[in-house]
Amino acid sequence: MLKLTNVSSSYGVVPMLLGVTLDVYEGEIVSLLGPNGAGKSTTFKVISGLLAPDNGVVSLLGQDVAKLGSERLAALGVGFVPEGRRLFPSLTVRENLKLGYDASNCDAPFAERLDSMSKLFPRIRERLSQPSATMSGGEQAMVTLARALIGSPKLVIMDEPSLGLSPKLIAEYFQIVKRIREEGTSVLLIEQNAETALSISDRGYLIVRGEIAVTGTSADLMADDTIKHLYL
């Protein structure tokens, strides 16, 4: 579903990623973990085509992202949940979701997909005509995830989705992430909240100073004393 091979990237002369290699297979939830400034969000930008790698290859669903272009990734079958929500504040919930749908290549009618999202996120049904800027942070987080899912993607990539959410909302959010995987969508979960992310993941990668320091099953990472001490 996703494969990064020896990817390096920088902001000007400042190196941010140093030979990162990771992959996500069909039916998996994979976590990319690390402290602030480790390179997690840079990895998201490279995967989404917003930042060109200096070296290496990023392949999404068998397509080279650099050759494909970021504007075509949603139509390929990839959903994105950017850090900080990034909704259009003056648009209604329905309009924000319609933008996600229009960018996809979904065969099902918009009304049908909107109904599916309303069932998955009950709060959305009550707020379809409400401008997204007037919603709470937790509600905006749900709309952002719904926007990524409304086009029936094969793979969803999330950048710090738990940021700013209460513990109760984080638990609710991650239960939905588990559910969408059970329905056939693969997930790359880029998170600082390591313990919660690993609790729903199959595998994990720990990135430190732009390099993958440790990789393994989620159970192995949670049992590793050094990782528990430093990052959990």
C-alpha cells in the first residue's frame, strides 16, 4: 500500500529525514512514532507530495508520488488527515465533506457516502449545515477524518490526529480508526501519543532525529524497556 525506500529530505540546508525506509501492507495499522522535531510531519509532507525528497522513492498503491503529483493522490485511493485539521472554516460541514468526495474517484453517490459518514460519526449528521469554524476541536477532528474517508480510500494517512483532543475523545477517535481498518482500509498513523497508537497498531516505527531507530510489532515495542522509558 505504501513504501518509502531510503528517503532523505531537507528544509534548505537543514536535513530532516535521513534514509527513511518504511512500509504499510494491506489491512494493517502501522504507527510512526517519535518526539517533537523527529521528522514525523516531514514524513507526512513527503508522502503526500507536498515536499519533494532529496533522495529515495515514495510509492503509494504502486505509483511513484513524485511522478504522479499530489493533486492526484485522493483519486488514486488515498485519504489524508493533516495535522491541525485544515478544514475550510467558512464552509459548512457538508461542503467540506463534498470537497473530499469530489477529490476522490469514488463510484458511490455522494448522498450514499454522506449517509455512511453520518452513521460512523453521529455528531456530523446534526451539524451538516454548520460552518466548520463554529465547531469544537473534537467535532472538527471527526469532520477531518470523515473528509478523508468519504471517498472510500484504500489507505488513510494521519498526522498527529490526537493533537488537542481530550483523553475521552482520543479513545473514541482511535476506536473509529480500528473500525475503518476492520472494514478494509489500511492506516499509517503518525503520532506522538505512542502508547495509545501502539495499542491499536499491528507494527510500529520509531523515528529519532530523522532516522528510523527501531521497528517491530506493536507488542514488541511496548515491551521494550528502553522504548517504554524514553517514549511511553
